[in-house]
Amino acid sequence: MIRKIALFLAGLIGCALAIAGPLFLVKISQFKAMGAVPMTMPPTTVTATEAAEQGWERILSASGSLMAVQGVTVAAEVPGKIVTLAFEPGAAVKAGELLVQLDTSTEEAQLRAAEATAALAHANLERAKELRESKTNSPAELDAAEAQAKQATAQADSLRAIIAKKTIRAPFAGRLGLRQVNLGQILREGDEIATLQTLDPIYVNFSLPQQQLSNLVPGTAVRVTTDAAPGEVFEGKINAVDPLIDPATRNVRVQATLENRGEALRSGMFARVEVILPGKNQVLAIPVTSVLYAPYGDSVFVIDEKKDESTGQTSRILRQQFVRLGQSRGDFVSVVEGLSAGQTVVTSGVFKLRAGMPVVVDNKLAPNAQLAPKPKNA
């Protein structure tokens, strides 16, 4: 029984070898044929543009802080009780407009008495002058009458000054801040009432390195942007340059005046400042998306034309070129070294490319690089 089974298995194995042998030889020949044909990767589709010369504005960038041209905290000069509040918080006021009236009833009563005393003193002075002309009184009596008249007048003027100080008015036109007092409140000397700021025009203060001092001339144009007014650009001019250089930072402080129609800018805001210098810089610019940033150096992929000697066909091959970059402006970056005008560089997807890859250029979906981009979601 065992012998029959062994013979049966031997027969099966022989049949399998007889069938698999020719198939094995066929597969070997197929693999050899495939190995003889070189494998080529299909070209990768990329977007590309030519490096071109551009004229860029000469700009000095800085961070600044906005400050009111005039700004004070209106406070009480003399103690008193508030009897009239004549302003609303945040309101625009004119110069001399009444803000707060303190109680002046006591001073007004004292003023009437002082005015009566002053009138009597002046009448006595006139009589003393008449008597002196007739030489019926002494010069000392005339001098005493003049002194009494002056003292009475000074007393009345002092009361008028106190009444004026208790009538608190806006020292200049501007916009008031939040109210710090209430009707009927008794103020002490120096108690704050509200802030008052002149917002149009407005100052922007910023600092630049001392190397730029020769470019900071009063009248030089500036542009200011801030997150509080997205999409808006505020223009102005430098009005002052601090003669003192900060010994710690070696920076010079600069002040510019801006138009602020609509009062979109407020004192204390952070702002981005650009000083526009005369003339333009000629730079070689490429889109920022063309650059492959790396710790060992920045590079771009240049597209070279390569002709196949056997077929005579021309293909486009990538070459990785290391570059030295300069300033950035919008969607562009300037190339200082490593690239020439007219060379074609890849503008998207550079992180997945490598040198020597064949490519096909299709700019249907190429990014639209701009010097002053204004994205809708900014």
C-alpha cells in the first residue's frame, strides 16, 4: 500500500516538473527582454516662469507706535462739587467747549463783595487825587489810597480766576475718552475727568538703524498699515528726526505725521511703517514659491533644454541651482547670486522635485504672483 502511494506521488511530481519547466524558461526569457529595454519615468507636470529684472521701490521697514498730535488728561485744578456735566464720553469737542462746571456760588458771592470793595477803593483814590491837587492831603495818603485800590482789584481778579478754573473747558479740539467723574461728585485738586486726544492728523513714532540716518530727511514719504484697519494704507511724511541716537540700540527715533480721516487710527496702536526713499532698485525677482528653503542653503529648480542624440528629440530636465536671496516684496523675492535673467524656474511644488527629472510646463494653474497682493481673507 505504501509503495503504491509513493509511486503515485512520484508520478505527480514528474508531471508537475514536466509542465513547470517550459513555463519557467518562458518567464526567464521575458524577464531578460524587459531588462534589455531601459525604463523611463513619465515627465512631471510643473508650472514655471522666467527670472526677470524688476524695479522695486527703495523701502525702509520698521515697527512703530501711533501717538496723538495733542493729548492730555483733563483734570480739576481746584477742589469743588460738580454741578454740570456738559459732555458725553467719546464725543468730539471744539476748543473752549464747556466740559464740567463746578459749584461757584461761594466764590460768586465773595466776588460781589470784592467788586464793591474795589469800587469804593477806586472812588476813594479819585477823591484823594482831587485833594492832592488842592494840596489838602499828604502824598502818603494818596499812595495809601492807590495801594488799597490795587489790593481790592487784585482780590476781585483772584476770585474771577477761581471761578474760571471751576469752569472746565476743552483746551483744544479733539475727541474725549471715557468719563471718570459723576454729577454731584466732589473733586479734589488733580482728579481726572477724561482724556482728550487730537486724532487727525496723528503721529507715528518708529526707530531705524543709525546707518540710515542720511536717508531720513524731513518731508520723506511714509506708508503705514495696521491690523486695526485691514486693507487701508495711510500716507504721511517725516516731520522730525531725533538728534539723539539711542546708545543701547544705536537706533535713531523718527516721527511722521499721517492723515487720519475717519479716525481709524488711535493713539497707542501698533503700526507697520515703510519709508519710501527716492529712486528704485533694479533686482532679479522670482516668485517666493520657487525657492526650496533648506538649512544648508536655498535653491531653485532651473529648467534646461536637453537634446537626445539618438532620437533628436528635445526634452526639459530639472537642474537644482543654489542661490543667495535678498529682500522679499509681496509674492516675490530678489536673487542676489546664482541666477540670471531669462532662466526658467519652477514656481510650485518644488519640495517634491529632484535634479535630473524630466518635466512638462503647464501654467494653467500657475500662482499669480504680485508685488502688492491683497488676498480676500486678509
